[in-house]
Amino acid sequence: MKDFKDKVVVITGGANGIGLGIAKRAVKEEMKVVIADIDVHALERAEKELKKLGGLVLPVLTDVSKPENVEALAQKTLETFGEVRILCNNAGVGGGGLLWESTLNDWKYVMGVNLWGVIHGIRVFVPIMLNQDNECHIVNTSSMAGHLAEPLSGIYNITKFGVVALSETLLGELKNENTKIKVSVLCPGFVNTNIATNSFRNRPAELRDRDIDQETANKEWLETHPKYKSYFETFYRTLEEGLSPDKAGDIVFEAIKDEAFYIFTDTSFIWKRMVKNRMNGILEAFKQNKPYTRETIEVY
Ligand SMILES: NC(=O)c1ccc[n+]([C@@H]2O[C@H](COP(=O)([O-])OP(=O)(O)OC[C@H]3O[C@@H](n4cnc5c(N)ncnc54)[C@H](O)[C@@H]3O)[C@@H](O)[C@H]2O)c1
């Protein structure tokens, strides 16, 4: 898609961070912009900000983990704007900890938003796009964590690998079916957003194990896992030093124009080396001349 003017874009998680960055660029492109988010206050803030930039904006309170909410989002979009041409399945939450210590609620929360949210987006919107039979584009947000399964973010990694697999499958199926729908998978490196705080705050009461604030939770966890203190500090610092969400939004639009499937926002040497090591290790193991062992992987 080269021309965006007057076309409709739906962005889940559009009230903050990368989603809002995509929405701002969409306004610049004179698109009709639907922002769907679970955070009602952020949604109001984002609506005001986008309208100030001159945007035609529809905010829709949505929990992407709930199929009926995503169905309602599609209905509201069609009622208001009559079509949808770009869908950004972008809503996501973080979650950390050792895999075997994660609670059932931890699994349900992160899988529900990051993986089921994208699944619902595909289930609901692809048939609409097929029915429209015009040029459309779907951007699913994964992460570098969809390519590198680093310790301490196991559930998150699983969801993001899942989004890469889902997107690659979708790419092939939409090609086989000779449709006009293009697909990309957005795999950001670190982007300067409040994902950690937002994820903690937005977690629904029924999926919380304890009534505790984020600072206390982090402090308690580090007391029982002191060896990971520097990992924590590095994570928060690197997030702060990350790319601006607006720049991420621009990168997404350039990729849509180029019909690029993989969208990487950070092509720095360290990511390339880590992905290359993993891929080479798999290829070597495949050739059966070198086992893929603990020593093959790079962990921070
Ligand atoms: N920030 C990074 O460094 C980074 C890196 C790689 C991937 N990502 C991915 O980018 C996407 C956006 O993250 P971000 O960093 O902009 O975070 P963010 O917290 O700034 O934005 C995420 C938005 O999703 C919304 N959201 C959360 N749960 C929701 C739900 N159930 N239904 C609807 N909306 C919901 C939040 O309210 C928030 O507005 C996520 O999928 C995240 O995993 C982020």
C-alpha cells in the first residue's frame, strides 16, 4: 500500500507507546484512525493528542484478550468508517520471572493479551478484509523476543515466538489464496515506553495473585533472586535508552509501503550476532555435525 489518505487503520494498544506512535504517523498520512485500548484514561489522552494533530479518531475501549470485545471493535469500526484497510495487532504486556515459578494467572494474563489478542484480531478481521476484496495490510507486533528466547521472560518469549509463527503462516496462506492482504511482523528491539508499569497497572483483578504495588513486587522478587539485580537494572535502563515510539511508528509505515514482512526497529550488531548464533546453531545441528548444546546459546 503506497497511499494511505482516507483509509481506515485499527491499532490495538493504540493509546500508548508504539501503538500511539503508529497512530500519530497514521494521522500525518490523513488516515481515519481507530485506537483500541484497555486503558480508558490513556485512551482519552491519546484521543485528545491525535485530534490536536488534526486526526479523525475513534477510540474504542477494548480488551483484546476477550473475543467479544474484538468482535465489537470490528463492528464499531465498520459502523463508523465502513471499512478497515490496515490492522495493527499491537496490544501487549510484559511479564518476567522464572518459568517454573510463574503462576497460572501470570500465564493466563500474558498469553491472553499477547497471543490470544493477535489470534482474535486475525479471526475477526481477516474475513472482513477478504470480503472487502481490496488492498489491506496486517501488522502483528512480536519482538526480538520472538527470535531469541532469553531467560526471565519465558511467557513473553513464548507469546512472541507464537506471533512470528502465526504471521509466517498467515503470509503463506494469504499468498496461496491469492488475496490482496499483505502481512508484516513487527519485531522491535528496545523502545522507550512504559510497558512495564502499564502491564502491571492494567492487569485485571481476576488475574492478580496478590494486592501489591509494582515497586514492592520487584523488591520482593529481587530479595529472593539477588543474582538477577543487574539484569533488572540493565533492562529498565535499556528500555529508557530505547528508540522513540514515534520513530517506531514511522518504521512501520515505511515497511507497509515496501510490503516488508519482517520489520526490525533495531538492527544493531548485538541483535544480529545473537540471531545469527541461534540460526547457525540450528543449521549446524540439522547437519548433525555439531550438537546444539547449552554452549550454543548466548544468554545475558
Ligand atoms: N517497548 C519495547 O521495548 C518493546 C519491544 C518489543 C516489543 N514490544 C511490543 O510492542 C507492543 C506495544 O508495547 P509498548 O512498548 O508500546 O507498550 P505500552 O504499554 O506503551 O503500550 C501497550 C498498550 O497496550 C494496551 N493494552 C494492554 N493490555 C491490553 C488489552 N488486553 N487490550 C487492549 N489493549 C491493551 C496498554 O494499555 C497500552 O496502551 C507490545 O506488543 C510489546 O510486547 C515492545
